[in-house]
Amino acid sequence: SPQRPQIEYGGAVILPGGNVTARAGEIATVTCTARYGNPPPLIK
């Protein structure tokens, strides 16, 4: 069965309600992962 989507930043899972902080001008890469999901997760 599909797992719940989760947001990851820098290899760490961001808990629901958590924040990601980046300095002005810095590029922050976040990913949304969920195993066995169809369709795959998407960040808008």
C-alpha cells in the first residue's frame, strides 16, 4: 500500500507543520517522497 507523502530537506524529513529556513539568495532544494504511490507525489 502507498506510504504517506513526506517532505525532505537536506536528507532530513520535515515533520508536518515544520519549516524550512534558507538565507536570502540561497537555493533550497526540497523533495516530496512517497513509496508505492501512483501517481507519484508532486510539489506545486
